[in-house]
Amino acid sequence: MTLDELEVKCKNCTACGLCEGRTNLVFGIGKKDADIMLIGEGPGENEDLQGQPFVGRSGQLLDKFLASVDLSRDKNVYIANMVKCRPPKNRDPKPEEQDECIKWLREQFKIIKPKIVVCVEFQRKGLLTKISELQSSMANLLIKTVHCLWVHITLPQF
Ligand code: SF4
């Protein structure tokens, strides 16, 4: 299956309650065979409205960081989230929602085969604990299919 075919399937997903509040499902964006994959937790308001990950002020800052080291979602990275539909009022995705949605991220990994995975977290949250939870849960779920370097960065929440 190609990434485009996977996206078409994902866009019809109603596997958890988050589908009820979405304006757009946020599948992911970027180079389809990128060596670097960035992963956030879930879409916010701007992402839900535009159907793309990291497009608010934090996302613009992320794009500046990436550009400073010659990286860009247009040419050499892929960006996605753990859950594809916006949680109400930007709350954290519930464990059961993450468990349900991780299948899509797992399939994205299988197709893209990144060499480096960057977990992107916001400063307002529980920082290192949260990041390590996110990182280890994703690694546990994905490590059987992909062997790669895991790192994390934090962004300010505007
Ligand atoms: S959050 Fe994920 S599992 Fe839930 S409806 Fe959206 S795509 Fe499906």
C-alpha cells in the first residue's frame, strides 16, 4: 500500500470518538520517503481547520528551526501526529484513543521507513516525563517494524 492509499483509508476512520469533533482529519505531510520523521501528540485548532500538522505559531517556529538546518516538510522531512483527529479543547488524547489511532502511525512508519524519529512536545505539558512516556509507548509499538534513532525536542506553546 502507498502512503496516498493509506491516507484515503485513514480519512474515513471512525474508530474512536475523536472523529465526531473533527473538521479535518490530519494525516501527515512531507516527503514520502523522508529519513527524518517528526511526531506530535495530536492536532490543535489550526491543524484541524487546515488538515495539516503543525501549522499554528508553534508550527511556524518549528519550520524555522528546520530551515536553519536545511530541513523542510516540502523536501526532506515527514510530519505526523499520534492521533489524527483533534481532541476537544486541545486536551491530551486519552490512552484508549492513542491505542486506537496508533495503527495509522505504525503503517506510516512501515511505508516511510525513517532513520530518525523526532518526538515533538510542547513546553506547557509535563516535559520530560511526558516525552519519555510518549517516546517509549511509540517505540514499544513501532520498534518491531522500524529500527531508528529516537530523539525529542520541545516547542513553546503560544
Ligand atoms: S483519532 Fe485516529 S482512531 Fe480516532 S477516529 Fe481519528 S483517525 Fe480514527
